[in-house]
Amino acid sequence: MNKWKIAFFLLVIAILGSIGMLFYWISSPTDQLEEEIGTKTPAGNILTLNSTKDDFEGIANTFMEKAMEGKPLPLQLTLEDQVVLSSELTIFSLNLPVKMYFEPFVEDNGNIRLEQSSLEVGDLQLPPETVLKLLRDSIELPKWMIVKPKDKEVLIQLASIPMASGVHVRAKELNLVEDIITLEIVIPNE
């Protein structure tokens, strides 16, 4: 076979492969792309940290406060037997207290997935998807908190929280009923 024919077929395969990759990239859902940001597992030395609900609650609220860069914190996290996110929604000039209850799950990559189990919006009966959509659209949350109204969940990408010296955090265990919270702090080898 002529070397020009081989080169031509290789060029056609490369072009078709590029077009296929471009089509796949364009048609990928944005929620999947956002979720994949925090899936890389950082390498380095690992320090295991055991915490209580009170300590973890304080740390989480401090990081959310820092991420808001001086703006008032529109969201308060408390830990009971579930994770509780409290806020206020303004609907038709009425401020309604909102409490969302989530069941926490630790993912394989160390992120925390909060699945909504119930909610309270004053005396109103609103679907959870609507409240999560309002939360996502009306409150500027840190980039490492992804609200997914369709799935009734919030993803907290611990590895995406900016920390000094390239340190990363990932969750290992989150058992709120027994007050067992285990985190891993990954210190990079540099």
C-alpha cells in the first residue's frame, strides 16, 4: 500500500476522532462536568483527624463564611442526627425561615453528598426541588457547594476548598447519630 494512502487514512481517522470527542464534550450534561471537578484524589501524606459534631459544625461554618468574602452568610449549617441547612427566603416581601434536613453520605473520592430528607418553609408546603432551586438561584454559594435540585441533593467538594500550602481534605466517615466524624488531611509531597 502506498505511504500516501496510509497517511490519508490516518488523517481521516484523526479528524473523525476529533469530531467525535468534540460532539461528546458539547453534549455532556453540565451537572456531570461540575461534579467531576472534585473527583481527583490528591496524593501526599495523610493525617487522619477525628472530630465531633460541634467541632465540624464550627469548621464548616467558618469555611463558608470565608468563601463569602465578607458578605453576610445567608446559610447556617448545624449538625444534629442529620445535617440541617437554615436560611431565609423572601417571597412576596415575606421573609420565611427555611430548614432543610439532609442525610449525609461520604463518596469514594472523599466528597460529602447531602440527600434531602425533609424541609420546613414557614407554614408553606413547597416541593423540595423548588426550595433547592430557589436556594441555588438566590444565594451565592461557594463554588465547592453544588446544589442539584433534580436529585434533591447538595454536593460538598472538600478537595476543592481552597487551603494554604496545597493541603486537601476528604471525608472518610460521617456518622452523625454516633457522633463519629473522620476526615483525612492530605499534605502534598513537595
